[in-house]
Amino acid sequence: MSKKLLILFFVMILTVFSVMPAYAGTWKKDGQGWWYQTDDGDYYRRGWKWIDHKCYYFDHQGYCWMNGTTPDGWTVDQNGAWIVNGDIQYQ
């Protein structure tokens, strides 16, 4: 599968899963890293979430993956935003 088709497939999957409503929340930080606390006191974990029109990957403990490659092979910048060819991907 070509890289363009793979990116298109991933964007389509994210679009399908992004139809869930986004609620206001707050970024939090501790000694291990950053996480996003939702307005109901919960936090995101295990996967991709759109926050303020950018997509972030959260590990099983709820920490945002930053500055590297996520377990599923995508790249995130130093702030954790999903990037493709150096460009932040917006919703």
C-alpha cells in the first residue's frame, strides 16, 4: 500500500472516530509528562484524540506521546501534535 493511501486511510478512520463530541478539558503535567483531563474528571488513554483541532496520541496510562513516533508508526512533534512531513495535521 502506498504511503499516500495509508495516510488517506488513517485520516478516514480518524474522521469516523472523531464524530464523538469533544468536551472542554485541561492539560495537566506531572513528573512523568502531560495528560488531558476532561471536564468530567476523567482523562484520555490508549489512542488518538482530537483536542482543539489537533490530534494527540495517549498511552495506556493517559500520558501524551511527544517528540517521536507513536506505537502505531505516526509522528508527533515536541508538543504531542500529529505531524506528517513536518506539518501539524488539523481537523
